[in-house]
Amino acid sequence: MKILFIFPQIGSAGLWSVGIASMSAVLKKAGHKVDLFEIDNLSQQAELLKRIEESRPDVIGISTNSHQFSHAREIARTIKKARQIPIFVGGTHIILFPESLEKEEAFDGVCLGEGEESFLELIDKMQKGEDYFNTKNFWFRRGREIIKNESRKLMEDLDKLPFPDRRIFRYFKKYEQKEIMPRFIFSRGCPFNCTYCCNHALNKKYAGLGKYLRFRSVDKAIEEIADLKKNYNFRHIKLDDDTFSLNKNWLLEFCGKFPKNFNMTFECNIRPGSVDDESLAALKAGGCSMIKVGVESGNELLRKEALGRSISNQDIIELFKKAKNLGLKTYSFNIIGIPGETKKSIEEAVNLNIRLRPGTILGEKCIKEGLIGSGSADTYFKKSILELPTISRKEIELAVQNFKFNIYKHYDVKKAILEKKEQLKNFVISRPRLRFFAKFIYKSAGSLLKT
């Protein structure tokens, strides 16, 4: 069977999808042919239709999160108008909202969980001409009927999965002969209940289906890095596990084996309170150069009540202090514009980050309280769709735009200037009439800011 995956990343900066990469590896291992179309702009739909016409896939799979869902829906409709080809949709948004199938006729089925085993079973059945409408983990559309199958048990042993097929993504094709900075994920799940994250909702969704938090073995993790190193040049990697420090024994084993196998560094995500002095020292000795920490808000009450994170400012400050004493770089994640946000709380976040000097229950609450405005956002890094009584949407987006600058200007003027230059460049490039002057303005920005 020939499968074409579609990866919408409109207005986003995603270089790859671990879900698509993993399913591609599983399908190829079983003898199926896999192709990928990455779409950055809806104007590429004509090009997509041409690819479909030329390659004639038997099945199309679309992976989508919430802020890409409207684009995924439009892409599916466009394909259906041109060709009657089965379209199956998966991803976090679909897992949490499978009812999307009932509202969208362009979808032939949706995957309600991890797709490697389920999608392979579906494809194998289709190839053999067997009835596939009983495949677990899927809801299907058959005429006007919606067939709802039960969920499949979660895969217990992640070591059984082949390594993700990164080579189908253009980033890995483009930089095959150049230095890259790849990302790895060696675990699935998170036990915490941060209201803004999908993990608490997924944990409930998978209740009774097996252990939600799982890890690849350290040896398999090391082997996956080494496998990619055979074909690509890199000296630093990013580990995107939600909380790398959650399993202390795993962390200590990894930090013991990583420097014995590689002459490179890595960065990872750390939650305050989940890492002790021994683990921090092991990270430094094991090749970690940076830890990334979810600060999210400078206001402890907002952090606790709106975001579900019972972490004090002092805990965060202590973690950053210990990391710096060990020579570890630090990076903070912050959320601006949450329900209850005010100009004062944004100022508190800025002030906390100045001290740190860093290099969905919440969604339901917003819906219930009518805080979601009109329109949509295809990225959560720059835009907000919330209409808050305490602060305007424009003020939120302006605060996000100037967040780094307002921190850097207090202790690193050079970084502040570079940040402002980047803002000016993006402003000019986003306006067609100014593009002619973009090169001159961008070069002049630094000297203008110094005067």
C-alpha cells in the first residue's frame, strides 16, 4: 500500500512530527511505501493535488494539533473535491475531540490514540481487502453511519518500535550534508496536571488502557542517537521529553552512558521539584549544557490556580541558582495572557525572569467563561485568541513581542539589541511594500538602537 502523510505546519516552526516519523518507520518495516507532503501555506494545495495525482497514494493520513486543525480540515475538503481517496486523521486534537468526525464529512476515519499498531492494522486489512471497520482505536464514517470502536491498550514496551523515520522530512533531506541540531523523545506521558497542557486530558482518556508514562530503555536511546549520527553531522541535541528528570534512575544511567558514547552536548526539560543535587551534578557531568524550565508565570497564585502548577518562585530561583553554580545554562518558558492576567502580573513575570536571567483544564475554563474571542491562531508563540476583562488581546500580543527585550535590557544590552533587530526585520518582511527597503533597514537597525 502507498500512504501519503500530510503535515500541516502553517504559521508554525515545526521541523518534524515524531508521530508521523514513528508511524512511517512502522509502515515501512511492514513493507508499505510512505511519502510525506509538508504544507506551510494553504496556497500549496494545488501543488499537493499535483503530488497526489502523480503518486496515486492508496491512503492519506493527516496529523494535526489544535491550532492546525482548521487547516487540516480545509486540506481534507480540497482533496475530497478532487479525488475520492480515504483520508484518516490523527494527532492530539483528534484524540481529545474524536467527535470531529461527525462534523466533518471529508474525514473517513479518526485515530483515538497512539497510531503505530492501529494504523498498521488498518492498512494491512485494506491491502488484503478485509473489513477494517472494526479496527480498535478508530472511529469510521460509513455513509451516514459513524462506527465507534473501542480504544486499544497502550503499547507497554517502547523498545519494540523502530527508530523514527526522520529522513522523510525536508529538514533532514536539506541538511544531510550540513550540521543539524536534531530533537529526540525517549518517553511518552507525564503524570502532572498542568491545566494548559494536553497530558492531563490524555491521561484521563487513556485510563484503564495501561501505564501512561513509559520510557525507552537507556540503551535504545543511545542506539537511536548513534543510528542518526551515521548519516548526519551534529554536535548538540535537544531532548524534548516533557520532564527529563522524572525518572531519576533513568537520568543517572543516561548521563553515565552518554559521554562514553558521544563527544557532544544535550539540553533537556526540567521541572522544579523533580530534580535533586545528585541529578543536576549528573546532568553536568553527563554532557548536559542547558536545562529548560517552565516558569510560565511570575505570579504564584496565577501559576497555581490558573495553570495547576504548585511551584513557588523560590523553588524556581533555587533551581536556576544551582544550575548556574554547576555551569549549566538555563532557559525559561513563559505564558503571557492567561485568564486572570493583568499588566501587573506580566511585570511580575518579567521581574522574575530578570532575577533568573534565563538564556486542557484551562481550555475548558476559557470556554465556560466565554473568554475565547473570534478568529483563530495557527501558533501560540505570538498570538492570542482570548478576550480577557483584565487586559486586551493587543496588549497581550505586545507584551509577548517585547518580553525577551524587556528582560535582556536589564542585564545584556547586546542581546536586547539583537532581539529588537529581529523584531524590526520581521516587521518589515511581513509588509510587502517595505520589503524593497528591508535589507537597508535591517542593517541600519543596530546602529539606530544604539543612538
